[in-house]
Amino acid sequence: MTAAPVTSAAPEATELAVPLPLLRRALAHRSLIAGLVLVGAVVVAAVCAPLIAPHDPAAQDLRAALLPPSGEHLLGTDHLGRDVFSRLVYAARTDLRIGAVTVVVPFVVGTLVGSVAGYAGGRLDRVLSYLVDTVLAFPFYVLILAIVAVVGTGERGIYVAYALVGWVAYARVTRSATSVTAAQPWVHAARESGLSHRRVLLRHVLPNTLPQAVVFLFTDVVFVIAAVVTLSYLGLGIQPPTADWGSMIADARAFLTTKWWLAAAPGLAVVVTGVGLSLVADGLTDLWGER
Amino acid sequence: MRKAATPLARRVAHALLRAGGVAAGVVVIAFLLGRLIPGDAATALLGSRATPEAVAELRGRLGLDEPLPVQLWEFLTRLVTEGDTGASLVNDVPTRELILARVEPTLWLVAFAAVFAVVLAVPLALWAATHRDGVADHVVRILTTAGIAMPAFWTGLLLILLFSVRLGWFPVGGVRDGYPVSVVLPALTAAFAIVPILVRSLRVQLVEVLRADFVATLRAAGLPERRILARHVLRNAALPALVLVGTNISYLLGGALIVEKVFALPGLGDLMFDAVGSRDLPVIQGVVIYSALAVVLVTLVTDHLAALLDPRLRRAA
């Protein structure tokens, strides 16, 4: 990608082109750093939840239900008198862990399938792209809901549903990156020099295509966390009493008009996490795109 | 002479073939979905307290005693001849009728969401593209990044809070106030989910358009920038925006079904949730198949609508 400014005079263009990549690099680092800071903060909160949360996230106290924010309860209490801030912090634990675990199988399977199809080409490639088209024809949530209905709700349902659906996107991303790389002359040279297909693919092609899959991984986690939270909001994901952002918003719905922060806070947590991950993805794209 | 066929005709034929293949795949996957149920499907669907007679009856109804290929064949024949995936396990009404009864709110919602998405995305993308790497570009980038991370149901709740509770402009939910007023907020919510995707793709395309020779010519001819943007660049952006909605229709439709739940619209999403709650397999399969077939159809049409309306794409084939 040559993202130079529009200029007709060639010498001028080269002069301009020097500071620009530097600027873009700095910007790339800035978005990467901002992203890492945001994601890092959420991860630290999740890992250190017992140290950060001032109260037991599951401790009910009906006499102290629906209290407004105060020094004792930073975000007030919910309808069962539980401390909302503590639940928010513990929910980060649940949602981040599930988000991270969910993408593992789709990432590995999708990247492998996409690599093989893109490298081999021909009939295998056509079968794969047909399969990808078919799975992508289903509206995501419709298919996920259907699978969850069949295999059961909760964490396991989420893992199974996403393992069945999510790999397709990785396969598509990796497939197109691989078929571009595999057409490079050096791949041909590597084969000519007697290396096996397996070695060329795994040791030479894959390291070149993996960055794209990794960037997609970060984007995908944003998507998966939103899906986990959505399923939990609908009562099909994380089951009570485990704290999770989606079920917190579902609980808060009844008090939307009077206690809006109960719904706003967990949603903001989702957005902050998602923005952080997206910034990391953007930063990595720019950084690796420079090479 | 084979070669005499126009590229467009050949492309349409190829696309039709491909769409047909995908449609067939969709039906097979939806059929297999029912066979994903761990253990005995009939027992799982009825619960462990069901009588053996009831389980046997359901096995017969679902055709579970037949070999798999026979089941698939029966599933396919019923779908093709009756457009149905069987009667609901809850109230015995054919799925086809349940879907027809619920399709109206969903159609209103998706149509309005598509329009809102284009109306919101085009100016934002134009604003970003004309101020590339400037403040506006960064503002739009931050907005779209945040937008992608916002779960649709949460956006919906915020919109309800602002426009329904505080301002009282729109109903909180339901369809008692008729169309289209009942679907304005839901459609806006569903649109918000795809606007970031549209803006990002459109921005890239618009940056290319702004760099195009004809824009330089117009500038050199002394046309005011505003006029170039409004009359020439915008026209080049509208069609891609529409096509982008088409390519993202699957995402839009899936999000719309979730949004229905938040706004209590009695559409396909509502039907789906009820079916999921009661594990009503034929209804689940029906919604899955019809929504996916709708996606296949819309994608097919938008791909070629673009080619028909834009002669350059026709030749590019």
C-alpha cells in the first residue's frame, strides 16, 4: 500500500515521503500504545479482581438494595444489594477469560485450513471457499442462537457454537493472504531447492501470513466479547450468580429510568475493552504494513 | 459460440449457480443442526421427565427412526414443496405460517436500518476522507472504533433512555403506534451496528475517488469544492454504500433480530427467542433457513444491481 500524498511532481514527492512514514509510524505506535494501556488496565483489573473489588461480588444485602453511588459503593448497589463496582471488576474476569478461550479453536483451525487451501489452490480451495460462503450466509446471531439452543446454554454452549462458526472468518483471511504469498517467486525458489511443501508452508509462507491472522484475532475478540455479553443479556450465556457485563445490563433494565448508571457502567466496560483491542489491532496493522 | 455470451450474462449465470449451491448448503447445515443434539434428540427436546410414549411419538414425528439420508430427503421435499420445516413442537402450527405472521416487523426494521445506515455512513466517510489524517479523520476513526465495540442491545437501551424516556419522541417498544414510527429507534440501533463497517470501507473508496483524475479535472476547471463533493463525489459514493449494506446484510439481519428483543418487536427475532427457549427445533430450523436464504438473495441482487447500474463494473467482469 503506497499511501503517499497526491502530488504530480516526482522530486517533491520523494522529499515529502521521508517525514510521512515517520509520522505514520509514530501514530501507529500511539494507537498501539493506547490500545495496550486500555487492554492492560482491563486485564489487570480482571486478574487482580479480589484485590481491587471492595466487596464480595455475590454478597447480597436486600436492606441496601439500589443504593446510589457513594464512597462505600462507588457505583451503588443493584436490586439485590450487591456492590456494582465489585461485580463490574469480577465480570471483567469472566468475560475476558471466555472471550480469550473462545477464539483459540477458531484461530488455530481457521488459520490452518486457510493456509492449506490458499497454498494448495485448486479443488481443495474451491471446496473451502464454498464452505466459507455457505457459513457466512447465516446471520451470525441466528446461527449462534440455534447452536446454543441445541447444545445447551452457558459457557460450553458459547465455546461449541463459536468453534463451529468462527473458524470460517480466519480461514478466509488466511486463505487470501496465503494465495498471494504462495505466488511469490521465492516460494517457487524454495520448492525448487528441494524443500517439502510442508516445510515451505509452515516455515516460510505461514510466518508471512500469520500477522494478518493475529490482527484479525484482536478484532475477533472484540466481536466475541460483544457476542458473549449479548447472549448473557438474553439469558443464554453466563448464568447467575456469576457476574458478567451482559447479565448486569439485563438486571439493570428494569431500573433504566431511575438508576441509569446500572446499565451504563457495564456497557462502558464492554466499549472500553473493545476500543482497546481494536486500537491494538489497528496499531499492529499499521506497524506490520510498514514492512 | 460460447464466447458470444456477454460477460455480464456469464457472470450472472455463474453467480446464480453459486447462490444455488450456497442455498443448498444452507439447508443441509440447518438440517444437520438438529442432529447436533447430544444423545437422543427426542428425549433432549422433551426433557428427562417425558413419558416413553411421548418420546416415541416425537421420534416418529421428527423422523428420527429413519436413516439419515432418508431424513434429509424428507426434510428437503417438505421444504421445496411446502416451504416448511415442520410443525412447531409447542403449538403444532406449521413453521411457515409462524414465520409469515412474524415477518412484517422484521422487514420494516431491516429496510429502515439499511436506509439509516447509508444516510449516516456516507457523510461521515466523506468528512473523514476529505480531511484525511486531519482532526475529522481521527474523530471519525474514534467514533467507528467505539461503535464497533458497542453491543447493539446496549445502544438500544441508551437510545430508549434518551429518545423515549427523556424526550418522549418514540415509543419505548412494541408496535402499538404502527409503522414506521415503531421501528425508528430499533432501526437506528441496528444501523449503528453496521455504520462503523460501512464508514471504514467507504472512507478508503472515497480517498481513491478524491484522488481520481476527474476530480483533479473538475478542480482545475474551477468548480467549487463543495459542488465537486455534492455533485460528483457523492454520486460515486452512494452506490458503493448501498452495495456495502448488501454485502453486510447478514450482519445487519442478525443484529436486527437481537434489537427486536430489546424493543419488544414481534418479529422473527422474537419468534427465534421463543423457539430457542422451548427448544422448538422445527421453528429454529425454519428461521435459520429463511434468514440465510434471504441473505443469499440480497447478496445476489446487490452484487448485480451494482453491475447493472454502473457500466464500469459491467466491463470489469
